[in-house]
Amino acid sequence: MSTYSINVSGISPTTSESSLHDFFSFCGKIDKIDHKGTEAAIHFEKPSAAKTALMLNGGALDGSTLTVTSDTVHPDEDEESKDEHHEHIDQTDKPRAGIAAEYLSRGYTLSDSILQRAIEMDNQKGISKKFLSYFNSLDSTIGSKALGPDQTVTGKLQETLSTATQQAKSIDEQKGVSKTAHEYYTKALGSSFGKQVFSFYTTTSKKVIDIHEEAKRIQHANKPAGAPAPASVPATEKTA
């Protein structure tokens, strides 16, 4: 099987292969890592994952600034050849800005220039048809179950959202739907921030601050029960 590789240098001597895997797995599925000292080659299963990894040039891991390059230009993927079933969304199908928000929400440091790079990549490539189909389907599925046929959660006023979300959750639990839907997206679309979340993931019109705001929402959704809400996501570096 062909893999798509990127080269990483400037790795901290304290960074383990496991830490490298955790860091770059946000980009997509990794086939293998060749790690030696302060350098590594990361081999991804999809070219889109390698392209996302290149976006991270100048990112920080374990206090060291990474240089991420590639020896080749990775091809674009043909969306028409992808699986048309939308119950599961691969990491590589997500908008780059969404992936950047996930990095920030997990405590990694990305400069504002990297976040802007993510936005520009989404602008150039657009949001994948598969992801848009999935997100629209999720919105309408939740809305239909909670509010009636042909309704969407994001199309309703904020005061209906709390009731709608609870109704949808109850039906999901009864039918086991939550096992096939992305839990964060389901909850986020049904929250008071539903329209902002929907816009963030389905349009390319966004700013760096929007990525920070989405990172806060992800961070809040992942916090342990009873823990205080995060005040902010990690500060960005201005040097990268």
C-alpha cells in the first residue's frame, strides 16, 4: 500500500514516538513513523493527511518548534471515489480549521499564522462534499427526531434548542443512534451555539478567532463532569 510521507525536524530529545503519533494523528491515519533523534518521517495512509501535516510547520511539541516538510507534492484526492455512507467521518474529511481547533483544545500550541494557513487551505480546497453531506444530514436527523419532519436544529430559535436536544438525546439512547454519530457534533449542533458551530464547519468564511472559539467549545465538551469550564485555550506563539 502506498503511503504519503512528511519529514519532521527540530523534535525535542524528550519527545517519544508515541507523542509524535498522538500529535500527527489529528491529521489522519498514520501507517508508520521512522523516528531517530530530533528527526522523523511520518507515513500517512492518505495524501490529504500529509497535506494537513504540512500545515503544522512551525507548530510546537514538548517546547520545541517543529519544521515539517515534504520531498514530494501530495496529490489531491478524488472525492467521487470515496465511500458514500456518511455514518462515519474520517479525520481527513474534516475542514482544516476544525482540525486546528482540535489541536488547540487538546493543549497544543499553534501560532496564529498556522491557524490562518488552515483557513486558507479550506478556502482553496473548500469543505469536502462528504463532510458537508454528513453535517447537513446530522443536523436534519436531530431536528426531525426532536422537532418533526423536515426540521433542522440549527433552523430553530435558540429557546427551542434545549428541549430539542434532550428529545433527540432520548431517542438516540433508545435506538442506539449515538453509537454511529459523532457525539461532539451532535451535542454542539443541539446547543445554544448550534448555528455558529454549523457555520464554522460548513463554510470557509471564518477568522482566526473563530478557531479559538471552536477550540473552547470542544474543550468544554470534553471536560470531566463537575470540572470548571476552561477560561481559554492555550496562548498562541507569534514567532512561527
